Amino acid sequence: MPTTLFSPVSLGALTLNNRIVMAPLTRSRAGAGNVPHALNALYYAQRASAGLIIAEATQVVPEGQGYIATPGIHTEEQAAGWKSVTAAVHAQGGRIFLQLWHVGRISHTAFQPHGAAPVAPSAIQAEGKTYTSEGFVPLSVPRALDAEEIPRIVAAYAHATRLALEAGFDGVEVHAANGYLIDQFLRDKTNHRTDAYGGSFERRSRFLLETVDAATAVAGASRVGVRISPQNTFNDIADSQPQALFNHVAEQLAPRKLAYLHVIEGDMSGAATAPFDYAAIKHRFGGLYIANNGYDKARATAALAEGRADLVAFGKPFIANPDLVTRFLLDAPLNPLQAATLYGGGSAGYTDYPLLADPTAT
């Protein structure tokens, strides 16, 4: 039988009920201390029919924060908050991974301990703004990490993985996409280092591989995924040889036998991109490949049937449609997205999107 969105799939020791993945989505609704709370638990539980939920990007250290009210996974209190989320998802029969995050230079001194400069592979300021308690402000000038500091950040990924497992997550995803710290190390626009973490593909990939190895040492390879975005220009990122670079990355990840590789295909802005061979990435990785970026049901179905993806991740459709799986199954219309309520606030535009009406109700 042909593979469809509703075909089960094995992911490590897990059996997923379908191949519809809820993508990680920053919603800026964490509580004091960047601790998840009951409203977050309800939000994820509403969407537990996804084959896999990848929970929102979550900073592994305090200086990894770049946006207001984003959750952390570096304190016991944060882990306890996340435990209510995983319990709610599991009670609905769902599976959930946590995305581990460090924003690097995509930050502001307002988020940094003691008002310090954000860190990055090189001291190159990103164009753009972030939202703080004072409103939108330009991103701060970062400082370049000393090589001696990097092992501490790698160790933080291991610590975050341990806390995530204690909080009940089924696994973790290392966020190496979208112009954040690991992606900054990978790309030559943002990495001008001349030490063991800069220059060649091998050296620029070193930080990614060290964080992946740190996470797998704690969780096991089958409970660790990685996210990349070879052509995405979000957060002022680019590389002069993206195909060759990410072919290399996929080849280096392949022998690690990870849970999956999650790939943002093209540019999230919708801008035209040069031809890129994503099939080459999938082939070199050799494991489960999650496709992402602008997929609808028809395009996702075709990608699975043609073997171009093993699972497909959906972002904004899951925000507006907690019952997206059911809507896809029934070919029902989708709720429109409320853009004004994407970030911050309370239940409005977060947990109050309507479900399909029950045709049997009286």
C-alpha cells in the first residue's frame, strides 16, 4: 500500500500513529522564569493527535534567549513546568520531543545576564530586531566566543537533554537551523573563525556534531533529532556553498543513526531560491527525513508517495487548527490564522481556535 499522511511509522522505539508532525512554533507565552504552565499544557494537549509534536524552541542556557517569554530547559523549575505539558500530551496518546535552542547573536543585551553582549562564532551583528519589554529593538552586537567557552555550551545541551527526559519528553531535537547559534557556526556569512571551529566544512560542523553527541550520550541516538535549513535566509544567514556544506552535514550525521533529520526546504520568507537537491540530503542522511516549509495536504501526500519525505511538519496550520489531523482526514476546511495573536498574550489565538463541529451532536 502507498505511504500516506495517515500511515504509522516507527521512530526509534516509538510507533507514531501518523506522519503528520507539529513543527516547533515560538509563541512567547512562557510564565515567570521562562517556566511553562497550565495554558501551555492545554495548547499542546489539544494538538496531541499529531504523529509527533516537536515543542517550541527552548533555550538551554539563560544567554540563549533572544525573544520575550520563551521557555527554558536549564533549571529544575522549568523542567517541572514542562512535565505538566508532557503529561497532558501523553494522556491524549501523543508523542512529544523538545527542541533545544541557543539563539546566539539573535538577541539583545536586555535578555543577557548582567546586560552582557550576546555570543556568536564571530562578532558580526545581525540585521533585524527583536521584541523586548520595551518593544522592538535592534539586535545587539555580539562578541565572538572563545574556543575555551564552547565546551560549556556543549555541556549545557547535555544538561538540557537530561532535564527534558526527566520532564517526560520522548526525545529532543537539536536546533541547527534558522540563523541561530549552531547555524551561525555552520555558515560562512556568520563564521569567520580561524580556529578549530571555523574555515572548512569539517571545522564549521564541529560545534553541531559536538552538541549532537552530547545529547545522544544522554538520551541515546534514537531519541535525538536535528533540524537544518540549508537555504533559509531568516535571521540574516547565508552560505556561499549551501549544497556542499549540507551534503557534508548529512554525511556526518548519518553514522550517528539519529531519530530523524528535520529539514526546512527553501526560504521561510517565500523568496525564490536557487535549485537545491534535497533528495541528496535525504539520501546521504539515510534515516527518517521530515520535510517542512509551506506544505499543504496535497503537497505532503505527494512527497510521501514519491519517497521525498518520510514525515511532513506543519506549522501555522497547527496553530489555527488543533484538530488538523482530523481535518486532513476528512478534507475539512481549515480555520484561518489570526496573525495578531501569534506572539504573547493569553488564550486568545492560542487555545481558543474552534474544533470541527460534531455532526452527531444534537
